[in-house]
Amino acid sequence: MAVIRSVIRGVGAYLPKRVMTNADLAKIVDTSDEWIVERSGIRERHIAADGELTSDLAIAACHQALIRAGIDPVDIDLVICATATPDRTFPSTAVRIQSGVGITKGAAFDVQAVCSGFVYALAVADNFIRTGQSHRALVVGAETFSRILDWSDRSTCVLFGDGAGAVVLEAQPQHGTREDRGVLSTLLRSDGRFEELLYVDGGPSSTKTVGHLRMNGREVFRHAVQKISGVIEETLLATGYMADEIDLFVPHQANVRILDGIAKKLGIAQDKIVKTLEKHGNTSAASIPLALNQAFEEHRLREGSLVLMEAMGGGFTWGAALARW
């Protein structure tokens, strides 16, 4: 029986020009290259320029994704931006992207699930497409986390970077089997009891300020491997695939030890993991589409590739998605 699937037509990315190395960080906070690499696997990250907004990064990524997809902006009818660092409290960053890209129809809105944001946005767009409410969608993950970091806190400021990535989804009829192209399954979870382990200590309603990121790294690590492994196992079960059938594992780039721990727990080979952490740091909602873009440019993504994505962020939120390229 024919079904409608959300097929990924194109991917794009943008990274700010400024690169901040671990050596650069050591000049402003008590840290070292060895300390950062040992604990995270990160060697450098990109930092947005003064006046360079989250929407600017996103628009650049969207332009590239649309060009690669061969789709005109006027044919897009849905824009979903995953971000925890919007340009303004309102309007949404998505409507600024909509205007900046030249999209004049449909809807645009933000999704806020922190580092899980791209998986959440992908799931929402997929549901819009499968129910016929959208035909072509831009799904964007974009962040300027450098704006919410406490640069005196070496436990957090060394981990994050700025960037944006986007994919173009298109409704296409498929056979309704696990061999279909497109998004095959998504699974989202959250548990607000763990808010105090990873949060920003500000907001318009509470402090009237933006605030800074705060994290209990040890506890976040402990929860991450367990929760992400669980949601991946459920996603694979829903489609009938085994972990060793995955062609590419594209995880949220939080910490190299988390990435390796999840892959080992699930039996995913190291050569199937896409890692951008060393050069990008943790770019929150942007990390998965940035990693997809890297895999595309390295010719690791081919038509028919089975791609597993996962993420966990503050809240806690977490989720996974399985798609065939």
C-alpha cells in the first residue's frame, strides 16, 4: 500500500568564520588543550561574529540546502527552526528565516527542545507531511550558544560552539515498507524532573535577563547513555532493524565519550559514527544537521543509506529518528 514519506532532498550548513581553539580558551579561563580534549574530544569551535544572529546562520544553511535540493524557496510551505538561542523573544526565528530565504506561503515556527531540537523539529515536520498539511519543508537547527555561556566557567564554556544546519523534506509516495526512502520512524521523550541538571539561569518571565548555561556534567553523562540507548532501541524495534544494519550513526555531538559509550552499548561499529565534535564543539540543535552535511560532503551519504540520528538536551528532552537517504 502506497504511503507518503518525508524524503530528504537536500542538506546544507553554515559555520561562522571565527574559530576559537582550545589554546585561545586557555588565555581567558583556567584550562588547557589536554584537559578539554581528554574530557570532551573537542579541539576547536566556531563563534558567531558581533552582530551575526542565529537567523543569519540559519538562512545561509537553508540557501545551501535548497540549492542542493534543486527546489525554489517559493515551493516551500513549512519552516521549522530548532533553537534555544532565538534572535528575539518574539517573533520566532523561523519567520525571520522564512523572510530571509524568500518563502511566502505556509507556516513558520520555532521548536525549543535544546540539543534535541533538530530531532523534535524533524518529527514535527514529518507529521505535517504525512498528514498532507505540508508538501515541502525546511527543517533547521541553528544556535549561537556563545551568547549564553559564562566564559569564566571552564566546565561549560569550553564545550559549545555556534553553527546552523538544514534539510529540505519533500512528500513522496513510497511502498509503505521499511525499505522506503525518507523518514521511517521518530520517537520523542522528555522528563521535566531533571531540569536542574542542565538549564539556563535566566528568562524574560523569571529574571528579565538572558542568563547563562548551567550544567551538572557528571549527572548529564550518566543519564545520556541510558536514555539515548533506550530510545534508539525502541526506534529500531518499531522498524524491525538491528543496530548492525545501520549505515551511518549521526548522533548529537555532545561529548566523544557519550558518543562512543552509546555506540558500544548498541553494537554500532566506530567507522559508522559521524563525528564533528573535534572541529565544531557542541552546537546543540545544529549538531545533527551539521554532521549530516559533513557526511554528505565526505560522500558517506548515498541514496539508500540507512541513517540513525539521536540527541538529548536540557529538560531533559531526548529522541531518535531513523531515515533512509
